Amino acid sequence: MKKYILEFKSQFIFLTLLLTLVAGLDVYGAVIISNVINAIIKHQLTIFYQQIVVWILVWGLIIIIRYTLSISETKFEQGIANKIRANILEAISNESYEKYNNSDNSRFVSWMNNDTQQIVDKGLTYLYTIIEAIALIGLSLITLWTYSVWIVFVALILAMVTLYLPRLLNNRLTQTSQALTKENENFVQVASDLLGNFNMLFSFNSLSLMRHDINNESKKLKNAYVAQAKVYGGIAALGFISNVISQISLTGLAGILAYRGIITIGAIFSISNLTSNIFNSVGNMPNYLSYIKSTEPIFDKFEKFIDDNPKDEKKNKLIPQTPFLEIKNVTFHYPRTKNDILCNFSYKFEKNRNYLLDGDSGCGKSTILKLLAGFYPSYKGKILLKGHNLNEYSQEQLHKDIFYLDQHPQVMKGTVRTNLNLTDHYCDRDLQRALDQVHLESSSEFLDTYIEKGGSSLSGGQLQRLALARAVLRNFEIFLMDEGTTGVEKKISIELEQMLLKDPNKTVIVVNHSESKENLKMFDEIIEVKKF
């Protein structure tokens, strides 16, 4: 948490000053009580009225500062929450295709929603409370010193006891916090998977499976929350018991001192209020600290993920052009499997030529394209691009030269224009030209058409062509197409493929199980991939 606070240092200092000011006004209010009562005892009505007016003004200031704090705290919290999300997103962006697709990526939704909200609710919110409590304790002790050094001495001893007792449950708190964040992830994973398969479950009258499994995960999540609440309850109970005993003891001591004439009667009320400030703060401090401590496993998880996925610092280099693209003795199996898909496969692809990968299903044609696209760097052997090892390129460099299109193109919720532009900004004329080339409507109205989640508002063929239009806009040097025109009307599919195959400035490598006779003659090489 410290590094995020330092990034918003000026806001944090401002909040600390406001919280300290509130604590100071609260302590001053306790002193005013003593003055009011002493004025009554001495029949000093003028002083009595003056102190009442001052007391009202003090509370007016507290209300104004509290209002300012509520706004400033929210800005501070959301600034840190957004920074955490940005760091996670940066690490996700740096993660390799292989690692990302080899794990359940729905956990990231839980991290950026549930876990980040826990940091705000249990970390930052209680940090404010602790800052104010520390200020309140310090200022109250200073004020008590003006009444009696003995009260301060006894208060310090009792405060240390009150702080120590709840620490006995710290280890248990860490365990329950780790269990809770894990159950949050599991719930999101299970719910996302089942809700994502709603149509299939609906078709097989199996929606009861969705209800059953999600309800089971809900119960586990509930148990994790209850287990953590029990620990919080234990910490609060220990603090409360010590708090009550301490306040009674100090009020009794103040009464003895007043009886002996060492302090005034009015001072008893002030001391009672000040000791209440001290021991309410000290008594609740372990509870507040436990809430903050419960966020440590979340920060540890985030930091490990961020450290494991640093920014790719590979730089552009002057690279020889020959060979253009070559696979040398590559052996590969997918993560979490043992059977090799490719074994000592080799081939040289020349620049600006067209290649068709042919062979039986499961022989590794699609795998070759994914390796050439840099998706799986954990192969044995070498893949050279422009004479340089493929793994020495950053992902950003590769994606400037290589485009991979499979039969399951992805789109985002948003307009056609947004899905074409992504992080770039093309003029409408360029967008319309690209849509024309892939046989999609190119009107301004179509560019403004809103695409629903998963592309449900477009047909499969339209999605394929939209994905191809994205690539046409960016003029990639190498096109890798894995059944890239599946779902497109046959005549249009042939024309789209011809558009790419006729381009003299592109290297096109295609996997197509039903290649048209019209296009076969346009391939410079047909590569037979044999099943290993």
C-alpha cells in the first residue's frame, strides 16, 4: 500500500492535516466541557455563555471539515484503485499469449473488482480512522498532562495492554484473508464459466447445473466471509474488554484526584472524555489494523503478478533480411500436455509468396501458424524472422509485422468504427475503403452501428470480414489465416482470399480445409504437413 500512497503524496498529506485538525477540535471540545462545568460551579455566567458559543463554533468547524474529508477521501481512494487497476492491466498486457491462455483469465475481473474494493473498504477507509485515532491519542495525552502526570502514566500502561491483546489473533486473520480472496476468485471463475455457457445449458435443459454449482460456490464464499468475521469479532471483543476496564480505572483515578483537590470537578468530565478518546481509539486500533492487514495478501498477489510480467524492453534492431521466415527443427507440445504436435519440423518461407498448409486434421497446421505468430515461445528449435530469432522480438514488434486470423474473431462492445480503430485513429475514408475491400457495407451509418457483447448483433461472416478489415487497414507484412473466412459466403470467401493472394507486398500462409480450386493455383507452395 505504501508505494501507492507515495504516488498520491500531496493528497495524503492534505487528508492527514484535515484528520489531525478534526482530532484537535475534538480534544478542545473536551476541554470546553471542563470550562463550562467549572463556570457553573463558580456561578460565572459570562464565561459559561462564552464557552457555549465557542463549543458551537467548534462543532460547526468539525462539520465543515468532515464534509471536505468525505469528498477528498473518495478522490484519494478512487485514484489509488484506478492506479492498481492500471498496473494490473499493464501486467496483463505484458503477459505472453501462452501464459494468458494457459490460465483462467476471469480471475482478473475479481482482482480489479472484488479485491480492489476490499483494499478501498478495509485498507484505505481504516487508514483514515487510524490516522485520526493516532492524532486523537497524542493530543489527548498532551492535554491530560496539563491535569495530572499520574493520569498520563497510567493511561500509557493500560494503552499498551489494550494494543497487545488482540495481536494474539493476527496469524489467524492472515489465514482467513487469504482464504477469502481465493474464494472470491473461485466464485468469479465458476460463475463466469457457467453463465458464459448459458445457451448450451439451456438447449440441454441443464440450467439446474448452473444454479447448483453457483449456489455451492456462494455457500463457500459465505463461509469464508463468516470465518473472517469471527476473527474480526474476536479482535474487537478483546479490544472492547480492555477499553472498558481502562476507562473505568482512569475515571476512578480522576475522581480520587478531584476529591483530594489536585484537579477541579469540571476536570473530571474532561478527563473522562479524553480517556474515552484514548481508549476507544486504542481499543479499536487492533481491529482497524487487522482490516488493513487483511489486504496484505491481496497486495502480495498483485505485486507478484506485476513483477512476473515486466514490460518487454526488447528494442528494434537492424536485422538481416535473409532468410525472411524460417522454421528450423521445431518440436512443440502445448502447455499441460506431453504429446508433441510437431517434431523436428523445418521450412523456409520466402518473402512476398503465398503458402497453403495442407494435411490431415490434428497434424499441426494451426499450431505452425500460432508458433509463427509468436503465441507460444516454449518450443524447441528455432524460428527466424528476417534472420533473427523470433523470441528476441518484443510482442509489440511482432504485431506490427504479423497478423493472425482464425475462425473465431473477437470484437468489443462498441461501434464498428471503435472496433476498427482500436488504439489508432483512422479517418472515415480509410475505414470505408477497408470495409469495401472485405465486402461489408461502408456507409457512415454502418460505422456507427453498435456491436453487442460477443458480436451477437452481427453474423459470423460479418465478424470474419470485420476482423479482416482491421488487418487491411494496418497493412501487415505477413498474413497468417487459419480458416480465416469460415462462415463467409463461398463466393465472397474466394474473393477475399484472392485479394490477399494477389497483393505482391504480402507473405500469406493459409490453413484451409476446403480450399477452392480457383485459388489453389495462386499459391506458390502447398506444404504437406504430416501427422507426427
